[in-house]
Amino acid sequence: MRAGKPEAYRKAILDGLYRAMREALNVPEGDEFMIISELSPANFRCGNAYGVKRSEDAVLIQITVFATRTAQQKKALYRRIADLLGENPGIRPEDVFVNVLDAPAENWSVGHGIAQFA
């Protein structure tokens, strides 16, 4: 996202993403591994492709999940993220760009240097 938003705005994004993932994907409680990257306007470009008119408030969200998630779960996640970020911090649905990356279970180590899900 573009740099310059207040801490409460950024916190609302993280809280909304976590809530959407809990509701749509049933992620475990406490599974809050998230990063917000803020870029200067010179280093952030977001066009209006696909018939979507985006503003300077556009956020690009990338989520990596187990490769077991269904298309229905992903669709529910996209909708829930847009709804929740619309409520707080007030991001227009047109400005919510989501990309989900599927990763096999053996690609994860959540600590201790072991592949817990392989």
C-alpha cells in the first residue's frame, strides 16, 4: 500500500484480514503472520485494468495458504475481505486487490526447523 496512513488504519487492515481468514478459511486462532509493506507513491503503481477504477487508497493483498483450499473458500475470502475492509478502515471494494497463492503442505515450517504438515 502507499505509505502515509495512520497506525489505526493499518491495524484495521490487519484485523480485518485476520477476521476474514478465520471466518472464510477457518485458520487457527493466533495464526496471525502478516506484514504490511508501505511504499512511496513513486514505488507503488496500481492500474485500472479489468474494468476496475482504483484510487490512491488501493491495497494489494497476497495470502499464502495450504493447497487444500477450495475455489468456494477463496471466493468467500475475497468477499469477506472486501466487506470488512470497507467497514473499517473504509477502503472501497474497488481498491481491494487480493491474490491467493497455494502452497503444498510440505512447503511449510512454522518453527523448530521441522515440516509440521508434511
